[in-house]
Amino acid sequence: MLDTTLMNHFLELDEKNLTLTLEPGVLLMEISAYVEERGFFYPPDPGEKSATIGGNVSTNAGGMRAVKYGVTRDYVRGLELVLADGTILEVGGKVVKNSSGYDLKDMVIGSEGTLAVVTKITLKLLPLPQKNVSLLVPFPTLAQAIGTVPLIVKSKAIPTAIEFMEREVIMDAEEYLGRKFPDNQADAYLLLKFDGNTMEEIASYYDGVAQICLDQGAVDLLIADTDERSDSIWKARSAFLEAIKSSTSAMDEVDVVVPRSHVNEFVEYIHGLQHELGLRIKCFGHAGDGNLHVYLLKDNLSDDDWHRVLETGMEKMYARAKTMDGQVSGEHGIGLAKRPYLKESLDAPTIRLMQHIKDAFDPNHILNPHKVCFE
Ligand SMILES: Cc1cc2nc3c(=O)[nH]c(=O)nc-3n(C[C@H](O)[C@H](O)[C@H](O)COP(=O)(O)OP(=O)(O)OC[C@H]3O[C@@H](n4cnc5c(N)ncnc54)[C@H](O)[C@@H]3O)c2cc1C
């Protein structure tokens, strides 16, 4: 077992190159505090703020701002790696562009510790946007809410985040947090965030989006233009997972990612599936990047029934996602549990290539053995 807890130092803030070099055990919430205090911005913003940057790099974490800013991979300039035989290697660096041979840095990002141990990371930073505004948009149906997303994307307004949520999940969050969400009357909601340097600039983005939402049947537009209002909405959004967890005896998650244009179809499929399987399924997620969080809930099922239904449910969902050109994991990675579904989703040449890559980096398979790849 490797523990990076004490590798938690900021090593260099290079303001001329807009980079931050740090050790892998620094927590995501420590990075945002450190850089924002100095007027800089590190955009990747996955829900788990106490994750380490080493873990974020190794799972290519995305998060709420991925629609506009991209994911961890887009912000890693360089890595120091320790290979399975102990060799220390620097890949990438501070250069903005690199066309020098195979990109080993990008290969290690998202490899879940199966290719090398990351011991130092150089991140790209941006100037901190000065203002942000969130829009909470209630819709009569989830299909209308999600159907609006491709139109928003097509309008080129580029919100930082587009999340969808259903009333049921909001009610769970209200009960869990013991406080009211700004609205809980509609069946479904889109939550959007826009950022920029002035309120005028941001208004120029969201005015058009607001009109698109109204044209698609939105029943209202709730604008959160102060930090306090915006924080209260996003804190509730961050509590969805814990709220769902507290409403059942056990659960498991599917974190598939499908093209944005298929989110509606996939969510409809899940709604049908919960009746077919006879268990509750809750769903919310990043509508802006097609990354869904689908939670299958055990409730009062016996252990045997639960495992049987879970397996059937997972198989069906991954098979369906594949027909939509989706991928097995948009977030948590493959690890051990999702290996069969990854194998199912890839063709033989891709699997072979992945095996060769694993063998080249780690011939004795000592790094995170049995994870991701297929022996
Ligand atoms: C509540 C919650 C919300 C989340 N929301 C999002 C989201 O919105 N978007 C998103 O993309 N993800 C999300 N995630 C996934 C999250 O980003 C990852 O779980 C996280 O990045 C893992 O970081 P960690 O420090 O917990 O790593 P760990 O769980 O400890 O490790 C993750 C993997 O990386 C490997 N690893 C860790 N450090 C290193 C290192 N230094 N070198 C090599 N390998 C290493 C580990 O071996 C393991 O395979 C969420 C997770 C949770 C629990």
C-alpha cells in the first residue's frame, strides 16, 4: 500500500509560466484555497474536494466546470513518475506545447496507478474569473430539461456547468441537510453557472440561454447573483450523493458517460429499467458533459435479490450505453469492479494494445495489480 498523505507540499508557483508544481498528496480543496488567494484559478472541480491531486490525475477527474474548462488532463503540464523498477522519470514539463514523441504524460493520466506512481505534478493555472452567476431553471418534465441542453451548447454561450436534477433528489437533499432548496415545485431542474470578469459580460452569456430555456417550456428562472445564494444552491447539489445514500440500506453506482445528445434517451431508459427490475434508481449528473450518476438502491431487498438485480441492472445499462457510443466510466474509473464492463465495451485490438502498454510500463504487474487491465 502506498500512502501519499505526507507528500502534501506546494513546491513552486511560477507566475511567469502560470504553473503550480506540487506533490501528489495535496488535497483539491487546498489547491483552490492556495491559488485563489493569489488571484489564480485551477478549474477542475470534481465533487470530492478532499481527494488528492495525485488521485485526480490518476482518474482524470472532471467535475462541475468541465463544460467550459475541461478536465484534469487539460491542466497537467508535467509529471514526475516512479516506474515499477524504481526509475524516476520526468514527462512533459512547463512547455505549453509538446510534439516530441509519444505523450507518456497523457498515458499515465487516468491510468489509476497501474502504470507508474505520480510523485510530482506541474499544473497549468488560469487567471481567476472575478464574477459568477448561477441560474436554477425549473422545467415541467425531465425530458424538457435535458432536451434543452444541446440547444444551450449549440448557442455557443458556454456555461461553466450544466447539471440536471429531479425533484425527488432535491427532496432527499432537503431532508438530509434540514434546509430548503430555493425551489422544489417542478419535476426537473437545470442548474447552470456562468463566469467572467464583469456582470455585464456574464449577462451577455446568460440572457440568450434564459430565452432558450423559456422557449423550451421552463416555468421560471431563478438567478443567484451573490456568492451567498449561489453557494447555498451548489452546496445542496454537492449533498445529493450523501442524501441518496442516507435514504437506503445500500447502493451501487453506474457512472457511464454518453454523448450529450443521448442523455435524455439514457435517462428515459433508466426510468423504465427501475420498473422492470423492481428497485429504485436515482439519477442526476453533469448534463453538460453527458456524465451521469445513476444510483441503484437496495432498500428492503434481500442480499441475494440485491446482487442478482444489481448485476442485471449494470449489464443492461452498460450494454445500452454502448449502443449510444457511451463509455463505461466518466468519473470513478475502472478499478476492479468495472473491469468486466470495460472488457465488454472494447474491441480485441484495443484490449491487446492496453495489455502491451501495461506490460511495457510494469512487466511484473506489481502496480495496482489486477486493476483496469485484463490478465
Ligand atoms: C463524493 C464524490 C464525488 C465525486 N465527484 C466527481 C466529479 O464530479 N467528477 C469526477 O470526475 N470525479 C468525481 N469523483 C471521483 C474523484 O474525482 C476520484 O475519486 C478522486 O479523484 C480520487 O482521488 P483520491 O485522492 O480519493 O484517490 P484514491 O481513491 O486514493 O485513488 C484513486 C486511484 O488513483 C491511484 N492513485 C492515487 N494517487 C496516486 C499517485 N500519486 N500515483 C499513482 N496513482 C495514484 C490509486 O491507486 C487509485 O487507483 C467523485 C468522488 C466522490 C467520492
